[in-house]
Amino acid sequence: MSILKLGFPKGSLQASTAELFKKAGIQIYISERSYFPTSNDEELEIMLIRSQEMAKYVEEGVFDAGLTGYDWVCESGAKVKEVCELKYAKSGFRPVRWVLAVPESSKIKTIKDLEGKRVATELFNFTKKYFAKNGVKAKIEFSWGATEAKAGNLVDAIVELTETGSSLRANKLRVIDEILLSTTRFIANPDALKDKWKKEKIESLAILLKGALAAEGMVGLKMNVPQKSLESVLDVLPALKNPTISQLSQENWFALEVILEEKTVKKIIPALKRAGAEGIIEYPLNKIIY
């Protein structure tokens, strides 16, 4: 049997990635004591690895494919093929940002003010290139953690990852520049994509994962509508949503089905009922394949 070696992100992306795979129809079983999860897909051989290391192992062929952040692909400089972008992160579906930040009380306003200063970050290589691109000579130090606490105490500035900015505000830090916007990427080893079976397997996974993401925050609605109320019901639905309409066996009645954002449904259902719709059913979606 053919096997695809898949690198699975350990750490901040682990839980959200496992949930995405579950919605895609692939259940990942992760043990606290093992780095080798199992799944209900017997064609996958999975290993947990930190996102920071993923790209280099995919490049070297240790994994045929893997999931990691765009930031760590840039940081590693690994030569891998991006299969698709997957817009999800640790706690939501917005991109994460690497920002240059200083203490609120600092007189530093721009990157130019960091000439000859000290900067700490985990994104070491990319930050060095960023400073060089801006023509600023600063001492870039690799940070092993607790980076935010170093600003104003051990270093003049930091380059740190943020999703909402709440941690930066809590540590009284001020952002002076955004240096990288990052989302999760599904990456593959170039040689693996030359193998017909592996290429098809990787592309199939990409279709399922993108479909699961597309379904996030969406629900389906089914309802029965008498002909006399059809126009009124259609007026209730958002203008850009084209429902599927089928004639029922009962004369002058139609079945209507539409996909909507879940946040709008609580307002729409009562309006649909008042417009004449009956037998309204709301159902969750696991995947939407475009």
C-alpha cells in the first residue's frame, strides 16, 4: 500500500489543525505520550513536529508534505512547494502578524531609530534580512522565549508574533511596524509531487482541507415555500445568495435550499417564517467544495 508521510504541526497550531482535519473527514488520534498520531486514513503516516522545523524536513524529504506557517517557510529558506494557503491560526481565521515593537515609553518611533540598538526575536533570519533591506544596522539576537519581557530591559525592541495584540498591550508595548503577515500553508516536497500517487493524494487532501475551511461559519437552510410566497421569501435572502429551488410533488409548492453565514441566520429565519416559508431546517456544514 502506498503511504504519504505527513508532518503535523505540534504546538500552537496542533488543536486547530486536528479540528480542521476532522471536518475534512480525517480523524487524527493524538496521544500525549507519542509523537506519532494515528488516523482513520490508512494511507497517512503522521508525525508531530514543531512548525519552526517543518519546512526543512519537507525540503529534505523526511516528510512528503506538511502544514506550517508562511513565516517559518520564510525563516527557514527551505525550497518547498506551496500546495495551498489555509487561512487559520491558533485561535481564529485571521492571519498572524510579526511586528516590530518597543515599550510605550520608548522614544523610538521608526525602524531608523534602531540604528546600533539591540533587537530580540525568534524570527531571527527574516528579521536580519528586514533590517538589512531597510539599511539599518542593529544587533539582532535570537530569543528563546519570554521575548515581550525583554523589551526595555534587555533589548531596545522586539520582533514578535501577535494575533490580536492583547499580549503586546498587556506588556505595555507599542507597535512601530508590521514586518510579516502569515497564514498556514500546506507545503510539499518537490520530488514527492513528481510521484503520481503522492501528487494526487496531496491534492486530494488540499481539496478536503480547503473545503472544510470554506464551510467555517456557514450553515445550510432548507424550507418549503408555497408559490404565492416564493417572491417574498426570496426577498428576505441576501442578494448574493442564489438558492436552489425545486418543485415539490404537491402542486404550487417549492423546496428551497441555500447556504448562508451562520451569524445572519438568527435574523433571517423569523423573517422567512413571516414571509410564508414552512418546515425550515438549519443544518451544519463540514465542507464546501468550490
